Amino acid sequence: MLVNATHMLQSAEKGHYGLGAFNTNNLEWAQAILTAAEEEQSPLIVQCSMGAAKYQGGYNVVYNIVNTLVKNMNITVPVALHLDHGNYEACFEAMDAGFTSIMYDGSHEKSFDINVEHTKELVGIAHKKGISVEAEVGGIGGTEDGVTGMGEIADPKECKTIADLGVDFLACGIGNIHGLYPKNWKGLQFDVLGNIKKEVGDLPLVLHGGTGIPVDQVKRAISLGISKINVNTDLQVVFSAATKKYYEEKKDELEKGYDPRKVLKPGKEAIVVRTKELMEEFGSVGKGWE
Ligand code: 13P
């Protein structure tokens, strides 16, 4: 059974470890991420963006894939299915489909007041259904699903305003960006993170753009109150590299090497390996039902 992400993130916040929230793109992705979580006995947040849900045929398709795999793979660790960067309408669609957690990304709204108004409404509705809510203050840089954020730095006072609406965890821009980091990236702004944490107390904080941040910075961010680390590009890169190798080694020309089950296998295995490494790095191994 899927659970919401509140308890697992509160445990991570108290225990000073991080939980990976891994984006799923298709059946193989979901299988691979779940395999890694079970083998590492780590709690897991499987998340899906609006674009990846559309690609897979809709939120109900994603829900049915993940929910059924949890049952059929006999997954024993807690798993939450989370909407990543949902707009206002997408939050309702994902909740209706059975998602157990949503992110309302109001950072692109015309004003902070609209972000506040929508977040408040969605918290009320989601909590009645037992669904957890992530909100965002300060856009995350980089491009995701065709939307390019400016990489704003979150205002700690605005974080406090949103935290007080009862959100379960909060994403805040601290110099992190989606996708691969440019060579001239200045690194995470730990002073801002420290100020935000002072304002929001024990509310778990979320680090988007988890791909390519040096391990020491990730660990420091976790020690300063980051509890959820979002990872998408990293797994796409390892999947792509393993698939490329398959063709470079001309494995497709061997007996039935063109069968998609054979073609996708190395990429899927690479996702399992990399997800397990990241779980080690974040410190969630063995945290199961803590
Ligand atoms: P990356 O693609 O940079 O790992 O970021 C993922 C993310 O933050 C999803 O919300």
C-alpha cells in the first residue's frame, strides 16, 4: 500500500538523514527504483512530473503502475507516490488518481499572494484525504519540462509564511538548479539554508536539482535541515549511457538483441545501481519503517 510522505520525512528530519525522491518516467524506471529501495530497505518517494505523467498516459496510469508494482513486487518498505512540480489543476488530477503526495509549485504564479492562496486551499483539501503537500518558495533554476526557472534564492520570511499554512515539507531555492550544473556554478548557499531553517523549525526541507551536487555539499545540506533530495537527470544519464553501450557493443545484433526487454535491461540495471549509491549517500539505507 502506498503511504503519504509526511511520516518518512519527519523521521528523516529528526534522524538527520536524507530521503531520495526519484522521478519515474516509465515502467522500467518504477521497477528499478522500487528494486533499489527494497534491496537497501530504504523508504522511498517515487515522484512524477506533469510531463512524465502525460508521456505515460495520465496520472491514473502512473498510479496503477506504481501501486501495482508495490504489491506484485512484495515491496516491504514505505513508498509514497508524489506529484513533482504540479500546477494548481495538476494537483487535483493527481489526487483524484490516487497519488499520496503532491507538490504545488506556486513559485511561477504572478504573485506570492497567489502562491499563498492556492497552497492554503490545497493543504486543506489534501489533508482531508491524508495526502501530504510540498510547496515551493523561490524558483529553482534550470529547465524542466520546458519551464526555465531563474534560480531565485528563497526569502526566509516567505518560507515562514508558507510553512505556517501547514505544508508538510517545503522546497526552497538555495542556488540549486535542475539538470546538469554549469562549470561556473557557485554552489549551494548554506547561509540562506541556515536562515530558512531558523524560520521554519522542524519542517522538513526539500533540495531540488539533486543531480551533480558534490557529495560534501549534499551532506552539509542534510546536516542543515534538508530531508528530501530530488533526483531525475542523474538516473536519465546512467540509463542513457548503459543503453548506448549496449548498441556500441552491437548487442542488438546478437540473438534477438532487438527485443525491448533486452535493449532496456542494462539501462534499468544502471538505475538500480545508481539509486542504491544515492541512498547510501543520503543516509536512508536501512531506515525502512523508522
Ligand atoms: P535533477 O533533474 O537536476 O536531478 O532535478 C530533479 C528535481 O529537482 C525534480 O523536481
